[in-house]
Amino acid sequence: MKITSAKYLTSAVREEQILRDDLLEVAFVGRSNVGKSSLLNSLCGQKNLAKTSSTPGLTKMINYFLINGSFRFVDLPGYGYAKTGQKHIANWAGLMETYLLQSQSLRTVFVLVDCRHEPSDLDRMMLNFLIETQLPFVVIATKVDKLAKSKIPQACAGIAKSLGIRREMIFPYSSESGYGKEKLLEYLEGVLK
Ligand SMILES: Nc1nc2c(ncn2[C@@H]2O[C@H](COP(=O)(O)OP(=O)(O)O)[C@@H](O)[C@H]2O)c(=O)[nH]1
Ligand SMILES: [Mg+2]
């Protein structure tokens, strides 16, 4: 598929602000700084649709984007940032959990992990939650431009093994080079059918 239009819709910081209509949604989650905003921008072919930063923000909110006028990308709050206090973690988990448990039109969750690092305990928690609640998901291995091309398959296999999921569930991606973009858009088209 091609993404021909993408625009920011709204944000939710409280549970009652979560959108509850029946437009199809694809959600993005991952540790702060893993490259979530960059992935959104790269998929949509826009530089500043989602804000990118090398210093993760503390605001825990859900950002909604309308894609091709027909479905939504849902940018869920990043997790695992060191300066996030207990109160923030509780708030993050609450908002995230409510969204994931209540969304009627969520077609898949993209879980982002950095291709160069061993998945964290929070990544595992996230995955276990998705498995337990039977929400469909795939894993995006981000920033693969930081690896030699020949090392990418090996890195993906390592992540799959470490998470105990099938290799086919890992999509390597680079927002810098566009590596993996076509495959991911193809996958997206499939889940939105
Ligand atoms: N080399 C490289 N850097 C990336 C890539 N994606 C994101 N980054 C960098 O990683 C940092 C965090 O990215 P951002 O998209 O804001 O992460 P977020 O916190 O998960 O939304 C920024 O400095 C980005 O420029 C990528 O594919 N390749
Ligand atoms: Mg971000």
C-alpha cells in the first residue's frame, strides 16, 4: 500500500479521551528513544508528523494520526525511560492498558525494539501482555542502518529467539535509509483488509 495522506488528529492523556469510534487502528509501542516517532514519519513520508527527539519527553499521551483518510496510526506512550517516576509508570500502564483492552478496531500492534540491543524486561512484559490478551502484534527491529547489511538477518533471529517468537514476526527497519519500508507497508495492507 501507499500512504498518500497523514495528519495529526488529537491526543489522549486521560482514559476518557481515548477514541472509541470504529475506524481501524494500528498501534505503535516501545521504549522511549527506540525510534517510534521516526518510524511513523518514515512510513508516512513526512518529516515532522510525529516529534522526534534525542531526549525523551515525560509526557505520557496517546497520539492519533489519520492515514489515507481511512484508518489511524496510534502512537502509544514510550516506556522505560530512566527518569520516569513510579507515578508516571502507573499512569502510563493505566492509559496504555485501557487503550489496548478496550479498543474495538485495533488491527495490530507494532512493538519496536532496537536491533542492536537485547530486548528489555519491559519489552517482554509488553509482549506477554499482548499474547495473554490475544492482541495481534509484530516486532519492528529499528535502526538497522547501524548494522552492516549482512548482520541484519542474524540480529532479527537473535531478537526472535530472545523473545520466544517466530522469526517471521520480526520486521527489520531503518527510518534513516528506508530499509524494510516496502515490506512493512505490504504487511500493513494485509492487516487492514
Ligand atoms: N540511525 C538511526 N537513528 C534513528 C532511527 N530512528 C530513530 N533514530 C534516532 O533515535 C532517536 C530517537 O528517535 P525517536 O523517533 O524520537 O524515538 P521515540 O522516542 O521512540 O519516538 C533520534 O535521535 C532519532 O534520530 C533510525 O532508523 N536510524
Ligand atoms: Mg516519540
